[in-house]
Amino acid sequence: MEELGIGGERIEIFLMSAADAAKFVEAVNIMTERVKRLGPNPLKNQ
């Protein structure tokens, strides 16, 4: 990902079952905050 200029922090795998609603909400919150901190996709403007 780094070689493509995307940055490895923009992708993460979360393992959970369909019954893990709380885990899903936590994963969404983690990634939302991370994307806000990282800013816009660097490849979008190319």
C-alpha cells in the first residue's frame, strides 16, 4: 500500500460474526476517526 501512495493505515481487517454488533460499531468508529485524522485519499486528485 505504501508503494502505491495510499498508506497502510487506511486499510485494516476486522474479524467478527454477524452477531457482533458491538464489535462492528467499534470498528466503524475506529476507521472513521482514522480517516478523519489521515485526511483525503492522496490518489483521488491524480
